[in-house]
Amino acid sequence: MTSSSSDTVRLISADWLIDGTGQDAIPRGAVAVRGERIAAAGDATELAARFPEAERLHFSGHAIIPGLVDSHVHLTFSASAVPLEDVQGDGDVTVGLRGAINARDALLAGVTTLRDLGGRDRTTLELRNVIAAGAIPGPRLLVCGRPITTPNGHCHFLGGVAQGVTEVTALSRVLVEEGVDVIKVMATGGNMTVTSDPLKAQFSREEMAAIVGVANAARLRVTAHARGIEGIRVAAEANVHGIEHCRMEVAEGEWKFDDELARQLADKGIFAAPTLAASYRAFQRQAAGGKVGIRKGAIPFATRQQNAARLREAGIRVVVGTDAGASLARFDEAVHVELESLVGAGWTPVEAIAAGTLGSATAIDREKEVGSLEAGKLADLVVVRGNPARSISAVRQVQAVFLGGRQVASEGH
């Protein structure tokens, strides 16, 4: 672990630099860091001349990318084959320790900002505060606390149950008072909750609009878990800011892309996180005959990739959200799987990295502070072995992680 004074400039250089904006990789790039912020980023030779007294740190054969931003995780979920059993059966101490371990694993994987979209009661709020105080290592953390759902609805066991405009308004206000960073609403049922239906809307437009109204008044964003078209449409009509999964499901095991609905999402500037990593390993184990927490009739992985590509073609801002913590979606690799899956769906490696840095940072309303290697932003950066602009799998080879200018990981430690 290293740190520097606020006056000292360190020049961190590598053979390639990808700044997160979607621009091509810069050969022989560098980031000048002063204190916790970026002083400049660009060509290494130019920055060396600009900051002749800077301390030098060069990574030969490596690339510098922005700290990765994962807009959808569940820190207190186990990422086991059947995480539902762990969520419902484990005690508070176990759940809290699991969250701390998962946060550390994500940081070592190069994720410097996480948005947790559902934990039991106030667990994730407390975890956020402990990490922010520096008591344990972890990424910058935004949390929704417990998501808003219906009686017996998706993830009702997390404690955020409400029904009717009066109740959802009251619960939204409680969450704001508790200090959440975002409000998550379960617009449809989901995979983990057998008493819910992923194809059906769980809330009316009026209920959804009431939630959005409370959030807007508090200057918070609302993101909606929505798999079926019916729930996606209700969420879009209520002007949520993001859709999680956004899978366009119309029947069990059946996908049909709705162009009109996609145009509505694009016109409203609603973000979509397809969460491809959530099912990748689970589908592999299922194909091998293993037990996993996936319902029969689940949309195949290749179809999910096709859906993500169609969302982007429609002009929707597709960002990286992994659903880490779900079935076999481990925190030490979920973001890498998501980036690789986007490339498999048609993104270039640089485009995928942009989706997982500045794109995700914009989706969670933190683009002014993180997400790209630009002057004035927090010096969150990751050094990876190889050139991810050529092979996205290079993002798995994390050599160093810097959080606010301080090196917090080296070679996975």
C-alpha cells in the first residue's frame, strides 16, 4: 500500500493508456497524480516534460485503465450455486462478513466503485459507512439498502415490502431518511423468488411514479429490476433512471425485442444494465448437469447477448452491471466476465471498457468524480498486464489498483 502527500506529483506510466471515454488506446500513456486526484493524463513524454520533478512509476508491458465501475451487485449474497438459501438462512454476522470479503475481492479485481442494489435490512448501509471510514478495504460504495417490492414479491425477504401508493411513498421516504444513495424497485418478479413472476409487473404506474417522485425530491435516482416487457414499460412510463436486466421477456423461455419500447427508453435517456455475468457460470454448470439457482425456461445466454446488442442498436445507454453475488457470479471475476460478454455481443474492447467505466459512472450519477482518466477526477486507476484494447481478457491480469491516488492492491494482494 502506498500513499503520497498532496503536493507530490507521481507519474504513473505504462505501454498503453485507455481513458474510459471510448477513445482509442494511447501508446506510452501516463497519468499524473497529485494527492487523491488526477492532474493530467495522456502521452507519457509530454507529461514527463510538464512534470519534471514528478516521482516515476512505470509498468512495462502493461496498460492503465480507469478503475472499473460495477453498477449492480449484491455484496451480501454468496455467489454460491444457490445463493437464496444463504441469504435466507445465514445470520447477520455471517452476512456482514460476507459483504466485507466480497467488497475486498471486487477491489482486487479492479473495481473501484460499486453500487449495491439489494441487501437485507440496513446491512449494506453499515458496510458502506465502515468502508468509507477506512476500517476495512473496499471500493467506493453506493447502496439502495433494501429494494422496494410487493408482499411475496421478488426479494421480499430483504425487508422492503410495500403495496399501494401510500405504502410505497412512505417506504421510499424511510429509505431516504436512512441515507440510501439510490432507490431500487422490483418492477417485475425475479429468478430468486419462486413466489414472484418475472413476466408480470409488480407495481402499477401510479405506485412507480410515487417512488420516482420521492427520489426526485431527494435528488436520488431510481433503478428498476425488470425482466418482462410489461414491467419494463411501467417503469419507463414512470421515468425511472435505469432498468436492470431489461431482458424483454414475453413468456417463459421466450424473448421478443420490442422496438417501440426500446425507442421510448432511448428517448428518455434510461440506462440499461443487461447483467450478463449473472448467469454465465450458472449456465455452464447447468449444462454440465450441476445444481444451480436458475429457473427452467430461462432465456439462453446467447439470446441475452443478442438482447444487449439490440438495446445498444436502439440507442439505449448500455452499461456494466454484473449482478455479482447471484448464482456463481463471483466478485473476483464478475466484472471481467461482463466485459468479455459485451465484446462477445459486438462491443470492441475499448467500447466495453467505456461501458464499464465512464458509462457505469454516468448511470450511477458519479461521472464528475470517477469513470475516466481526466484532470480533476479522483485518481482511481487499474494497471493490467497486456493490452486490453487488443484482448479484453487482459483486464483479468490486474497488476495494481489505485484508489484516490493510493495504491491499494498489487498483483491481487
